[in-house]
Amino acid sequence: MNLRHILLFAVLVLSLFSLFGSCSIEPEQYEIEATRREPSNCTLSDGIKIEHGVQFVGYKDSAVPSGQTCSSKIQTCKDGKISGDYLYSSCNVAASNACIFNGKIVESGDSVIAYSNDTIDYSGQCSTIAEPRLCTDGTLSGSFTHSTCTPKSPNDCYLDGVVLNGESIIAYDNNSVPYSSVCSSISEARTCSNGTLSGSYTHTTCAPQDPLNCTFHGETVSHGNSVVAYLYKTVESVDQCSGFSNENDEARVCNNGTLSGSFPFATCNVKSSVCSDNGTDNITTSVGVFSYPGLNGGGVGDLSDENANLASIIQKLINDGEDYTLDTSITSFTDPDLETKLANVGFFFMTDMENQDPSNTSFFPVTARSILNNYVNLGGVIMMTGTYGSRDVDFLNLIFDWDLVSVIPAGAASRNDANAAGTPFADVASTSLPPSLSATEFISKGSVDNFTTMYGTDSQAAIAVIRHGSGYVIYLGYDYFNTGYAVDLNGTTHANGAENSHPWVTEMIPAGLEYSTGLASGCY
């Protein structure tokens, strides 16, 4: 490079320096913080601390018997770890008559507490597994080998999660209670004691159930709501049906599945509007036939089953144009909806009881007797057949506290025209009923008031009408064996019976149904 080039290069450098000399570019500053861990020291078996990096003399044992030599070597502590396995800082040689117990010298005449195990259950005491071991001229008494004993940690418990030892949890017998109840009524505190929970309840949560709704005449009444109910379903004037101010109506409030009040009817009718032709003109009446399975036969198709026979007789009348509907939903007196089902039928048709005893409360509970009594007392009608024996009058006596007596017919039962006047029984062709057909059974009134004989006498009544309160019982003293019709009953065809043309079937049943309809409507 010649001088000219050197000068040009110098001028260029000075120019650049002049151009950028006022600018200052400082490097970004970073602060780096490093964490440095100090090395750990070591700890010997006899508790002596050795610093990191220090060499020391370690001994294999802390003591050896008389006549033996302590074994040692040089070791180093490196960050908490010892380079060898000689873990004692000193070693003593026992006297000739001393003992060695777990590395410690026990002088002759001294003793040490020893244990059969180095741990014991949490609830135990180490003193129960301890013994003193006495050193005598180099020999230790006893046999326990452990110099320490520590109770184990307690066990926790489990109930939908961990329950620590000593802590408690609230448990419940069930995860729910009825709407009106409180969960505290089925709760208990369960305490954990070393893995065992006190008490026995297994649910850890509980909540009240939703309130139940009610049913009134087949309609749902929601909890907290009310419905208008009537004491009588037929009254003299329309003003007796309206509002809550009269004695015939009330508001029945649903509270968790139970309706307040007691009035049974959902409708109220004025006699003048429903009693044309004594309540049977253009009115369809639901006939509730008691249909307990096996009560007196084998069901539909069996002509010995009087329930099925009576249901077929009514269905035959319906098929022939009579204004009835057949209701066989009442199948048991233990039905919780018995009262509602009774209120939903025009009247109740009760059959004889060959295979059940009404005194048996599992078949005919006291509550059902009260429901039927109240049903009739408030205007309901029971039409009932009878058979040989006393069960039918027993049934009525249990309901109404009567003293009716079952009697064997002494002869034909003639119609009492004076009593039958104005009723459908006055219009039938038969003026007497023979006693010999099947299991005919008459009744005697005893001391029962309001007993009206239609056929027979008060002591030999084949058909009788008995008033109770505002309602009635119509008794037909025949069991309707072999009287069915071959009609469809809930999808199954019944059978024709040899006695289905007898006046008990063709005249007394239609008259009884018509009279029951009129009485139930308040039209007689």
C-alpha cells in the first residue's frame, strides 16, 4: 500500500468517526442470578456431624467386647454421603466383665431396657413389650433384642374419601328423607379411630325429597294447590254448590301427597237437572264391580266365578244399549286409592266372598271398612250379592256396626208391593223369587233401622234396601253361580251359563242397577 492509499484510508476513518461520534450504543444489560446450593454435611450413626470435604477416622462399631480390637479406617464426607461404611466416631473396648447391647457397653451390674419389637400398634404401649436386661459378668439376662420402641402412626379411615384419625364426619342412614323431614333426624357423627369408624350409617350426603302431588277423582292436584270438593253430589238448589261458604263444599289442599279435608265428590249437581226418569235418563253410570282375583272362582271364562258372571251380565246390558260403563279397577281393599276409586264410580257392586273372610284384616282392613262406611254415609250406594253362609252379612256388619243375620230360605220370597212401589222392583214381572236356585241366602234385619224389604219379610228378606246416612245398601240374596254371558271382558270372552235366563239375572239385576243409579243421584 503506498502513501496515497494510506492517506485516503485515514480520511475515510475520520469521516466515519465524525458522522457517528455523537451516537452512543450501549449494550443491553442483563442481570443473571445463579442459585448455588451449599453441599450437605454428613451425620454418623452416633449423631456426630462431619462437614463436607472433611476426612475423619470412622469405626465399624461403637463398642467391642473385652479382648477385641476396634476396627477403623479413614473416610471422607462428600455432600452428605460417607465414602465408607464405618459409621461411628469412636469405639470403646468393654471391660472384661461388661456386656455389649446393640453397640453400647453395659457395665456388669447395670441393666438396659430392651423390647421384643421396635414398633407397636398405635393404641399400644411400648412398656407391654419391654424387659430389663441385666449385665452380670459379661452375660445379659433376658432375650429382647431391640433397644428402642416407637408406636406406629395411626391408620386413617375411608367413607367417600379419607377421614383422618381422630376426625369425625357426619353420615346419614339414607341419602334422602321425606319432604317434610330433616336430614338431621337420620344422621350420626362417625369418628375415625386408628382405621375404624364409629357408627354404621353409610351415606355422606342427604337431601329432602320433592313433595308429592295428590290425586282427586283421577286428576292430579299439585303440592300446595287446592281443589273444590263437595259433601253431597246432588243438592236441591244451585246455590248449595257454589263457593266455599256453604256446608256442602270445601277447599281440599294438597300437602305432600295428602289432601286436607274429607269431602269426597268432585262435582255437585242439582236434582232437577239430573233426576229426569229418576236419574237414569240419558245419564251414563259407571258400575264399579269388585274384582278381587280368585275371590270366588277362576276368573273370566269360569262360570263358578261370580265376579266374572256379574261383570258379564252388566256388559251384556251395556251391549244391549243400557247407559252403563263397567269399571273393574277396584281389585283389593288394601288399594291406597280405594277412596278415590269409589268416588269415581256411580255405585259399588260387591260380590259374595267364598274364598275370603271379611274378618281377616289382611283382606279387609279396618281402614277400608271406614272408607266404605263414609262412602255410603255421604250418599254412595253399595249393591251386594249373597251366598250360602254368613260372610256377606259379616261384611256389612263390620262396616256399619249392624246385626244382620244370614238365614236359610224357608220358601219363596214374595214381593212386598207396598215397599216396592215407586222403585224399579215394582215394574218387574216376577212377583216372587224361588229359594232353591244355587246358593240363595236370605237375611234377617235384626235391630237394623231403615231396613226395607222388597222381596220376602224382615226376617226372611231375599232383596232388601237399607239406608245409612245419605246412602244405601241394596242386598240381593243370590250368588249368581253359572249365570254368565259369552261377552268380551277386557279382551277375554266369558261363557254362557245355564242360569242366565232366570229372573234373578234378567229382572233383579237390571232393577237393582236402575235403583242404585237413582239412589246414587239423589233422585229417590
